[in-house]
Amino acid sequence: EMTAGSVGIASMVLGGGLFTMLKRFRVTAVLFASVAAVAIGYGGLAASPTLAFACAFSVIGGAGNGVAGVTAITAVQQAVRLTAQSTVMALLESVLELMPAAGFVLGGAVVALSSTRTAYLTAAVGMAMVLVLTAFYPLRRTTLDPNEHDRPDRAADRPIVSITGSVN
């Protein structure tokens, strides 16, 4: 028996593979689009009138989730100096492990107080807020070091994420 959840999980795996085909696009554009797909998936699950619609939105959200995970890690690695990558990546990986647990707890509380649809809607609104935040603090191309073009380990024109516009 197929459920929206199993379709979404399969789509995450496909989305991770899709990332390899998106190499010609800027990392920040792919990240923005993938987060938007996750938000659309959650919103669609909240509004789905049938299981078929729920499965379709699970495909959209799952593919976005699969791409977003790989893209976020890539963006952070491109934005952080090699000397700090192990520390920053350890923190990022810890947060990535913690967030699903927090989501289950918070989502469970929303379901207990309201409904499953409300939990999905809450997740969609949260993801949409992330997108709005990035509209006010654009993801832009920057460099970390004025001499970066001299460093063989970093490409000077690599797209990286800068939420605040500041250079770390």
C-alpha cells in the first residue's frame, strides 16, 4: 500500500540525484527553489482533498527536500574557509539531526491541539517565512577574501550564501 509519506521519501532520494543534474545553476538559486518546493509540498498536503493529490504534493516536497539538503551543505562548504569547515560542518550536521526531532515534537503538539492539516500548514508557513527572509536579505555572490583568486582551493566566482550581506 502506497502512502503520501512513502512517495515523499522516494522523492527525497530522487531529489538528491536531481541535484547532480543542476550543476550549471547557482547554488543559491537551487537552494531557494528547493525550499520553495518543500513549502509547496507542505501547503499542498494541508489542502489535499484526496490521497492522489497528497501523493503529488509529497513528490514535489520530497524532491525539494532531497535537493535542499545537498544544496545547503554545498552552500555552507563554499561559504566557509577551509580552516573552519570542520567546525562549521559539525555544527551544521548537528542542527540537521536535531531539526527533524524538533519537528516531530512541535508537529505532534500542533496535531494534538488541532489537526494534521494544521501541522502541514504550519510547516508550509514556516518554510515560506524563510523564503520571505531571503527576499529581504538576498542571497548574493560574494567572496570571503579579496585575495581569494590567488587561493587554489577556492574559486573566486563560486556562488555562495550570504544572508546578511556581511562577509564572514
